[in-house]
Amino acid sequence: MGAFLSHQFGEQAPVTAQISGEQLEAYISQLGSHLRPASLRTVCNSLRSYLRYRALLGEPTAVLSNALPKIADWRHTALPKVLSDKELSAFLAAFDCTDPMGQRDYAIARCLVDLGLRGQEVTDLTLESIDWHRAVLTINGTKSKRVQKLPLPEFTGEAIAQYLRHGRPQTNNRLLFVRHRAPFGISLSVSAIRNSMNRAFVRCGLRDRYCNTHVLRRTAATRLQQAGTSVKAIADILRHQSLDTVRVYVRVDLDTLRAVALPWPGGQS
């Protein structure tokens, strides 16, 4: 806001009556050549706030406010990046389950892919988080600070049980996933989990397309949608309070759209 007023009036006191809609449009157009849309929206919102303030002082600013453009938000127009079934199979096969660390990392990968857990939620899991008799996993370290219980999928439970029986080192630490190298027995950091998943992407030849753990969370959401799970249920599983947030992950199901799409007029059916 200050930049615009300085641009228009220099060191003189600003006079709203001397600002025209054309001047606002020209200023925004000039900024649009080098600012990102998010930054441009911030500028427009700042200008609108200033004009509302001047309106509270009794000055007519409605015409100027209407002259400010609405900046398009293109953040959610691209399809979410997720692993295909073939890529997911290659990723999960990239862990050496004959090695203790490989067993641990594979169990972590199943938590990320099958349940859509965040890295921090994985590090906070304890031995008491799993109710084996009821096949329930309790999440304590959620982003919303709520305790949540999730059904433990068969493949996830088998991977964790394999790690506990044959891979997890002897330690008094009650956290589920611990370090296998010095310092031994302490909990894994989020960055350590991220690095182990990235190494798996390298081993299966997908490092040029995917990295970090969030793509596994998006993949979990997309697979749930493709299985017919409702958006509300997916939001509950991913521990999102807002349905708008989860729609980022399940925006488009291309296979379903292809099934209901009408043929293009004049084209081949």
C-alpha cells in the first residue's frame, strides 16, 4: 500500500479523490509482470483495506475498490502428483525386508501409504499405539492435537509385526520406530524418515519424479477415493477438519470422468 501511495504522491499527503481507477489498474498491471499471483493478491488486499479505511472516514471509494482486479488463484488447478499402481508396487519393493533397517523403513512406508500418516505422526507412534486384538492404531501426535483411532490395515499390521519380531533393536524406548545406528535406540526424526523414503525412490528409479513423504499421503487419499470412499471419510482418515482441505488430494478421478464423458461432437466415439 505504501509503495502505491509513494508512487502516486511522493512525499505529499495522499488524497483519495486524486486517485483514479485507471491508475490502480496500471499499477497492478505493472506489478503483474514480475510478482507471483499470491504476492499480487496481497497487494490488492492491502489496497482494498486502505480504501475501506478511507471509506470509514467518509470518502467515496467504492469506484476505486471495484477497479481493483480479482487475481486468479491457480494453486489448485493442477492435478495432485501421486504414484500410479505400478510405481507404488516398485516403491514398496525397493525395501530390503531381510535387513532390520529395511524392515523398519518398509513398515514406515506402509504407514505413510496405507494410512496417509504425516512424518511427525509416524515418529510419535509408540508400542502402546497399536491395539492388536481390535486392529486399531491410535494417533496422538496429530496436527490438530486430537487423539484419533484408525483401523489398522492388514498389510500395515503385518509389516509392523515383522519389524517388531525380527528387526527392532533391544531398547527401553517405547517409541515404535527407533534408530539402528548410533545414537542407538532413540526415536527417528522426521528428516530421517524423509531421507529413507527418498532413498527408496532412488532405488526404484523414481527419484526424478518424486521425493519426500507428502506424495505418499496424496497417493493414500487418491487410492481411497478410487476405492469409493467418500470425501468426508477421507477427511476423517487424513485427520482434516475441513473438507476443502482434503479436496486438494482428491480433486479429480480421471478414470471415473472418462467413464461418464460424452464423445466430442464430430469426433470418433
